[in-house]
Amino acid sequence: MPSDDPIIRKMVDEIVEHNEEFFHDEANKHQLDNLRRILPVLVEKGVDNLNLSMFDSATKTKLLETLGDEYYRKGQTDFAIKVYVLAGSRSKLQQLGKYYDGVGQVAQAINCYRLASDESSLLLLGHKCLENGHIKDAMSAFVLVNDVEALNKVGEDCIAKERWEIAIEIFKASGNVTRLAEMGRKCTESREYDLAFQAYEAAVDKEGLSTLGDACLADGKFGLAQRSYSTAGNDTMLQFLAENFGKK
């Protein structure tokens, strides 16, 4: 149903009346100027409260894009993004992504490129983040495009910088169970048992988990030993814990 607001209804009727001229002849600029005059009213009403079903697809897209531009001009970028998504405007989202990238707001840039389904920009931004040492942002970009090779490279960089938890998450995302198992062994040897558990669990390495359980048991870490044996499905050692240390 069209809006019950008579002012909005009148303005919408004016746009519909000149719809063909708006898109197909020299009156286009004039009609766009008319549309811009009513933008403050539309912004105040809010995009969620607008009924645009009376417009054809092209008109609706143009109206939403122009409304999004107004939100952006007013600094209300969250609303601008929402409107551009509703308009299906990849180019506007890409422009916002470039803006955010340029001012160093990488997470927002990644989100805009994601919404625009712009894999090439995500890859470029991911490599840029990696070069600048922004590991989490690089991981976010590479996960979105499912770039396994790039993810593994980020993981190796995290290991070199001893950022173990992020490395585990990255290798988990890339499905690199071999590297996860290796990290589990290294963390067990260095007695970083919680990290070892995370790595072995992500790798679904039952043998590694049982070995970790043995190490934890020898070190008096009964709770983690129990978790390790339970996750490994090692009923024999779970029973051993229960019978000898009262851990059920």
C-alpha cells in the first residue's frame, strides 16, 4: 500500500508521473534535482517505513541509490550501506569499500566488499593487510573468498610471530589438519596444554588428544586430561582416571 502520509504520497505521485522522462530523455537531470529536494523528508521517514512498490525496478533502484547517497553525505554510513544493499547497487558498495580502505577502516571495507560480492577487492585487501601485519583482517578477507593458499600463508606468519590462537583458527578455517596436528605436538612439548587441546580438537586427532591427556595426567592437570581423553573417545583412560583419581 502507498504511504498514508499525504506529503509523501504527493511527492511520490510526482516522481511516478514523470517516470519515463526521468530515465529516458533530457529531463533526467531536472527530475533528479526534484528528487534530491525531497530527500530530507525521505531520510527523516526512514527507509524501513517507505513503500516503493509503485515504482518499476529501475526507478526504485535510482531512488534508493540517491537516498543512500544522502545518508552517506550526512555521515550515516550504516544506513547508506543498508539502502545500497536494498538497491542491489554493487558499485556503490564498492565505492564505500574503497573509501573505508583509504581511511584505514579495514573491517568496514571488508564488509562492503563482502556485500558487493567483490572477491577481487577482498583478495587485494587481504594481501595488503598481510603485508601490513594486520593478521585478523587478512584472515577475514581470505576466509570470505575461500583462498586456502592465502589462509595457510597467514597461518605460517602467525606461527612465526607466535600468535598461536589465531594460527589455530586460520588452519581450522583452511582445513589444514596436518599443520594443526603439528601445532598440537609443539604446544604439548612446550606444556601449553590448552593450546594443544584446541589444535588437536580442530584436527580431530584422537591419537594426539590421548597423548595430550597422558601429558596432562603426568603434570597433574586432571581436568584437561579428562577432557582430552573424553574428546578422543579413550574410554580406557577415562575409567583409569575415575578409578584412581575419582574423575568421572
